[in-house]
Amino acid sequence: MLPALALLAASCFCAAGAPSGDTYTAAERRHWAFQPRAHPTSPSFVPQTDRQWVRTPVDAFILARLRKEGLKPASPASPRTLIRRVYFDLTGLPPPPEEVERFVQDRSQDAWPHLVERLLDSPEYAERWAQHWLDVVRFAESDGFEYDTHRSEAWRYRDYVIRSIREDKPYDQFVREQLAGDEIDPKNDEMLVAAGFHRLGPLRKNAGNQDAAYNRNEILVEMTNVIGSGLLGITIGCARCHDHKLDPIRQKDYYRIQAFFATTHQRDIPLSSPEQQAEWKKKTAAIEAELKSLRAKLKPFPAPDNEGLEKQIAEKEAELPPPLPVLQTVEDRPGEYIAVHVLARGDSAQPGEKVGMRPIGVLLPDDAPEWGDQIPSPRLALAKWITDRANPLTARVMVNRIWQNHFGTGIVSTPNDFGRMGSRPSHPELLDWLADQFVECGFRMKPLHRLILLSSTYQQDYIAQAPRDAMEKDPENKLLWRFPRRRLSAEELRDAMLATSGRLNPQRGGPSVIVPIEPALVKLIYNPAQWAVNPDPNQFNRRSIYVFHKRNLRLPLLEVFDSPDMQLSCPRREQSTHALQALELLNGEFSNAMARALAERVAREAGPRTDLQVDRAFRLALGRGPNAAEKQAALRYLADGGPLSEFALAIFLLNDFLYAN
Amino acid sequence: MRPSLETDIYRRTFLRQGLSGLGLFALNSLLGQRLNAATTGVVNPLHHPAKAKRVIFLYQAGGPSHLETFDFKPKLAQMNGQPMPESMTKGQQIAQLQGRPLTCFGPQHSFRRFGKSGQEMCELFPHIGSVADDICIIRSMWTEQINHDPAHTLMNTGSIITGRPSMGSWVVYGLGAETDSLPGFVVLASAGKGGQMQPIAARQWSAGILPSRFQGVKFNSIGNPVLHIETPAGLSSATQRDSIESVNALNRLEHRALGDNEILTRVAQYEMAFRMQSSVPDLVDMRKEPQSILDLYGAQPGDGSFASNCLLARRLAERGVRFIQLYHRDWDHHSGVKSNVAIKARETDQATAALLTDLKQRGMLDDTLVVWGGEFGRTPMSQGGDGRDHHIRGFSFLVAGGGIKGGISYGSTDELGYAAEDNPVAVPDFHATMLHLLGIDHKRLTVKFQGLDARLTGIAGEVVTGILA
């Protein structure tokens, strides 16, 4: 059997070395994810009802599987349900009530495709879908670990991702720019920002142990692991210490990927003028000198003067100017080649055999030689291999992520692990068919969105009374016999509260906003002065993607609703339910401020009649009017003198608000 | 919707006067099934009978010197000022002393024997000494990580890989909680005077790859213990209860319509949140503690001290919290170890002993495992003439209560206090033993991650049978 990338490897431009001696058994190569795509055609149906149900080929694959199990798809969802579903899905925001009514009234055949198209064209779409990518690459704006130093220019990468998604940049190009932007065009700022990809991971800085080999290895580990889990969907990180226990990934494979970075070094490009730098140095030196003399006065044992001195020192430290902005990117410095060795137990103090660069062997013919120790533009070479049309993993992994973001669960439910211990695809043919479409459409996402969103599968209802046979045969709804409802993500929830209350500041892009957080939490970080709240309160109401992402201090609202900790690539959001969420919503300053704003808005827009106020509040928050029970309860409450703002807060606590059906 | 249900909703939704005579619990029973946020864990039934029901971990962060606390090394005193034998230190990882001359630095305080068992402890700890017969001193702990953050991570999660669950999360995941008014895993932190302040990141009590409801909930030691536990100004508790009941009634309706059990979980969690608003203030209301108890601990309620936190820990334990972790910081004595350890001893000695005494007099020590220790120890070599550097090869832990044999010392370091020699106890061994006492086989407490069964003890861990009662 010819491995998928055999041709690519054979035609590799670089000098072939000696045979590597790596061989793989047929069983190792047989794993589905390493196989070339099967190029399936979509199933066809004879019965008229089936043919009507199939609107895009996606439906044909889904229906074939349901039929095989003797199941049938759910009836179509109502337009009211659909518009809320697709608004959150594509923009992460609730639909404005007027849009809902217009859509519900619109009986034309193309109302749905028009809506989908309009949302795909919206800038909010790019903001929402950029967040999915930022999760995968564990984007944050500080180092993490003890000192958690801020990365003041990291927002440029976030804006690069949003721009790329907005213009539907081909995914292969998107990946190449991030892996090798600096090699593609070192004079182009956009490319340098993209290559900042390699600087996104957490960075451990210790005051104590400074071991250069150890630190270098930590950095390479971060660079390597995200390529495995994020781009290739294989847990290559497991092979850092030993051959992978379950997948045919050798320890050498791991270090051969690292070897693509043997001449890669961090590059910090100052974004300030020489004058500003001189000024900064002068100011810093003066304060450091004062600090030094203050510290010298500190007694190493408890002494009466110490407390005062410590206070003075802390005040002086706060005067230190923040670091000047630098663009964090990477560059190749061929003169500074650092050989990559296989490390026993992943320990930099136990270097073994030296290795050259090469992609993972199971996707290459047996004995595939290394590509060399040093080649021109090594990361671009790796990127080209990853984004080759024939690479069996890359396209599958990405279309699976897209599917997951529409349906909550991927066709492979372990999106960062396509290996043997990951889950097997629920619809392997569909996965391959989508991957083929993705590649054929030039690696663009929007054609894929259309195929999915225009399908009957996507437009199914969430049926409450699940048919018994469906619950028995497929309790997890893997086969999609109904639409899987989902809880809003943390960012969607915060943004929805802003949008509903009318306070959302739609400003796009630019430096991230540091918003107020409870002082008790700020006090806990290494240097509380880092959390310098933005002076303009209007900025606090921007979308969550523009809120400063500090690894050691997340917004409590986002944290309790499962925003990831940004230490590791986050393949999929959790949907936990716990008491702190309730406390946050009930008593948190943000939710109460939003409830007051919603009450003001409702009073302003609906006038003094409470029935109209109640109706307006439900429509703003839920895209529907209240049902009889809800209306009666709300009116009675307000008639008894209950505050409108409390009623508004109750709306935010409704399960219906937290979910998209 | 059925008319009866509609009437039901009408009666209680947004309807304050109708609720005035009706407590929340009565309401719940009216609604039928009582939703219990106190859950059973995945280890059900237990793998074997448990000796301990809960854990109180008094975490001494920064790395306490074993040589000035619980590991007496007369030979080190004799060799004070002389070079460390090279055979001992060659090739070993040390933090800030790397490449410097290594000089023996004798114990800076005297030791004496305490209790009937005659356990040897530093005389800075007379209170702990007074309960020496209830305590087992493990003198042979060792770890793999020499810097604070990774060493904390290893101690808490059994791994330095980020994203692994902390031990408290594992325990609550395994056993569930015995309360539906408080979280099952609570963290408290205090800072003392002296030494360097190392921040403790929330990662240390993260649920990692476990569902987030298992994460540690950090209570603040000063001010409101829980973020947003207080009703916003101008809003009465009754109004809020009214809102919650209304919301939950509507959420239950939605559950009827949609049949999604996660909605019931949410209803239960809203109820727990509401109960926490009274249970947490009640928890921290020390007015009900007699002066004798406050004096026993040396606690001044509300001061955020280790002593106050120890008292809080007992109150949390009484209320059914499963895993209580107290962080006390500032044990990082790179300099001035003599005076600084004395400060730390004053901050922790009395309260630690008081906690054991208090638990014992309430009959709770038998089923509460109490642990005292940090992320690593400190070098027998001096740093800068009067300090000690980080040290991983040997350090001490105190364990007491729930199934531990009291009045014994277990394991030992070599004669200079450098490396664990007899019966070394690795971090996963400690974890395995803790889980064993809780009725859990550490090899069978697992969660699927990347296709593998992840566990607290990784691929290691041996139960330390020598310390079991």
C-alpha cells in the first residue's frame, strides 16, 4: 500500500539523506486517519420523501446512516428557533427582535439561504469563528506561570485571525502564514504577525533554575505539540518521552518535527521609536537605582523599619514604566543552529541521538530519509507538507472542527486526536466527502458552511419527546436524529447580555481592553499593577474577544462558564453547570449592570405598560414573546412592585437564555 | 401545559406574598422530587472500606526547611561550615546554588523529644509537639521538581503536564460531596510575614480535564469568602429568593418541555447558590465559637490568618466539605532561615495543633485525614551564609487522623538530611495512600483523556502501608 504522502516525500526538493531504517507494519499503517481520503460519492435515494429531505449531499450521508439504523430525522425547526440558532452559530450574538419577526414572516423559498449568506458576510461572523481558532492555538496575551508577563501586542495576531476568516482566506495559506510567515515575506508585517503563532504558548520563566537547554526545550515543546494536536490531530506530544504507546508515532518523529525549528529563534521587534526607547531606559534606570538603595536598607530579619521600606519599594515598583511594545515573532538564524537530539524521558539533561528534520514516518514510505539538519525555509517546507492536498490528516481535522462548531460534536468527537485512542468517525464517508469538498473549493470555509447550514440536517428541530427507538439505539444522538441543543459559550453569554441590554460597543479590532475585575482577584496576581483598567468605560462593553486574555486572571463570568485556561490547545468547550455560575449571574456586578440596562431599555422602548415591557424583554433576550404562564407570572410580579431590573435579571437566568435550541 | 401545573406556577412565580409562609425546601417538596446537588461520586460503592471521609491539607507553600522543623540532623551541625561531601551532591540538580561552593549549614534551632512516643521535633513547634502522639512524621518525602510552580503542580496533580486535575478535584470526582450547601472542594489561602511571597495560581486547584464542577472553590480569607455571595445592595434576600424560585419554576417548565436533564442540574445549582448565600455567611460567622476555641487556635476572626483558616477548615469539615486545602505562603527562605522559620512556626504551630485537638474532641479526627507539608524541602547547604535553597531529594510531611498510625516517624533522610534514604515516599506514593484511606484504589480512579485512562498517580504510586493504623 502506498502511503498517502509517498509522492510528496519522493519529490521533496531537499537533499535526501540515508535511509532512516524506520519501518511500519501494515497494521500500523492501516489506521483510518492515515489512509488517503476515500473520495466517496453521496448516497442516492429512491423514495420521494427521502429525496425531498436531501437538500445538500450532507443530508444524503446523514440520512443513509439513519435509515441503516431504522431511524428517521426530526421535523424541521420553526423559523423562530432557526434564526436564533444560526445567529449564535455564525455570529455568537442573539438575533435582534425585528430580524426575527422579519424572518418569521418571510415565506419565500430563499429566506433561509439569504439569511445564511448575510450572516456569513457579517464582520461578527469573523469575530465568532476567530474564537474557535484562538481556542485551538491556546491564544492568550500573557506568559502564564508565575510572572505572567503581558504580551501587549498579541492582539495583532487576534486581528490577523479575524481578518483572515473575514476574507475566507484559504486554510492552507492561513496555516503556511502562521507556520512560516517570516520565511514567506520577512518584510511584510502581516506575515510577521502571523508567524507570532509560534509565540502563543505559555512560557515558563523561573527566577531560580536557569538552564538554557531546558528552557529551549520547553519552547520547542510548545511549538511542536500545537502542530500535532492543532493542525494534524495527533497527540504527538505523547512521543516526547517515549515511542507513542498507542499510535505509530516514534519518539524520533517527535524530535524530527522539533528539528524544523533548529534554526528558529524568537524575534522581538520594537514598535517604539529610538527616542522612546532611550527615554524608557533612562526612566527605568533611575527608578531601579532608587529601588536598589531601598532594598539595601531592608534587614534580612524582622525589623521595625522593614514594613515601611517594603511599602516604599512597592510604590517605587509601581512607578516602573511598563515594557515597551514589541512584536513577538520568530526568524531563522542559520548561524545559530541548535542541534536537536532525542531526549531520554523528554529530559534536556539526557540528550541522545541527534536527528534531522522530517515529518512523521507513518505517513511516509518505509525508510524515508531525513530532510537534513539545515535547509532553507525549513518551516515553510513543513507547512507545505502539512497543507499538501494529499495530506490525509489536515483537511479532515479542519472540516471536523467546522462540523463540531455547527453541531456541538465533531464527526470525530475527539478533534485533537485522530489517533487510535481517539474516537472513530461517526460518518467516515461524510468526513472524507467534506474534506474533498474543502480541498476542491481551495481550502475555503464558507462553501463548507453553506453545505452544512443549507442542509435539512442542520434545520432539524430539537425534539423534546425523543422517539424511544432513537434513545435506545443512539442515546448520544451521534447520528443526528435531532438537532443537538447547546449551552452558549462563556463569550456568547457575555456578548448576548451586552447585546440584549443594548450596551454592546461594536468597535472592532485593536488593543485588548482591560476591564474591571473584583479587587480581591487582582490582588492575587503576581503584579497587581499589571491589571491597568482601561480609562474609557465604554470600552468595557466590547465583545469578549476584545477583552484582554490574561492567563492567570480570567473574567469570573467567563471562567465559570468554561472559557478555557489557555494552557493547552482547547479542542472543545466544556458545558458545565455549577453553583458559582448562579452566584455570578445573580450577584455579579456585570450581570446586574446588564439587567439594569435591559430594564432601562425596555422601559424606554416599550413605554409604561408592563405587559408591553414584559413582551419586549422576552423578545430582546429570547427572540420570542412570553408564553401564557410566563406572562402571567411576570405581570403579577411587577404589579406587586417587583423591580423591573430584577425581572430583567431573571430573564438572564432562564435556561432558555443560556441555550440555543 | 396541564392546568394544575399552570396554577402551581401561578401560585409561586414572582409572587412574594404567596411565598412568605413557604420555605424553599417546602417548595421543593411541593414540586415533587428533591433535587440534591450533593452527588455521589464515580467510586460507588467504595473500592474498600474507608478510614477517612475527608481531607484537610495544610499546604505550606514555598518549601519549608525540613532541617528546622521535623528532621533533626546532628551530623549536619557537626559539619557546619565544612564542604558538603561531593559524593552526595555531584550531578544533582540544585536551583540557585548551581556552580557555587556547597557548604554544610547546621540546623539553626534545637530539637527535642515530644510525647510518649518521643518524636523528635524542632522546639519551635511545642504545640504540635504536644499532639505528637497523634502524628506520623514522614521524613522521607521526595519530589522531582525544583522550582515552585512545577513543584506545586506535581504535588497537586501528580504531574507537571498542565491541565491535569488537582487531588481535591479527583477526590470529589471519586466520592462526591456530603453537602449540597457548599462546594465539595474548598481552598483557603493565608500569607504571613517574612520570606518571599510566591503567588499560588488557581491552576493548583483546577479540575483540569475533569468537569468544572469538581474544581476547588477558593474562599477569600478576608471580606466576603465567596465572590458575589452577597446580594447586591438594595435587594433583599426575599426578593432574590423570589427570583430564583420563579426562574427555577420556569426552568422546570422548560425541562418538562425539553426533557434535558442538564436543566434539572441547573435548577439544583441555583438552589445551592441560594443556600450558599446563607451557608457561607453562617460558615464564617465566628460569633458562635466560644472564646476558648478562638484562644485554642489563636484566631482573631476575619484576620485572614492561618489560624483563622484552620478554624474555618474545621467548620467546613463539620459541614460535609470533602477536601479542604489551606495554603500558607512565605516558606521560601533563601536567606535568614533562622529568624524566618521562627516566624512561620509562630504562625502555624499553635493552629495546626489546635485543629488536631479540636477535631479529636469532636470525634472527627478518626475520619479526617490532616496533612501538613509543602512542595519541597531545603538544602542542607547554606545559601548566602544564612539561607537555604530549594531541595527535592528529601523533606518532611506530617500526617494525622483518618487511618494514620499516630506517634510514629516513617522513613529517613541520610545523616546530613540530603536525600531520602529509608522508605522513600514519592509524591504519587503519598497520593496513592491518601486515596487508599478514602476507600479508593488509586489505580481504579480514572478518567478518559486522549484515549487513555488518566489518573492522579499516573503510572506510579504505591500505598505506604507502614503509616496505616
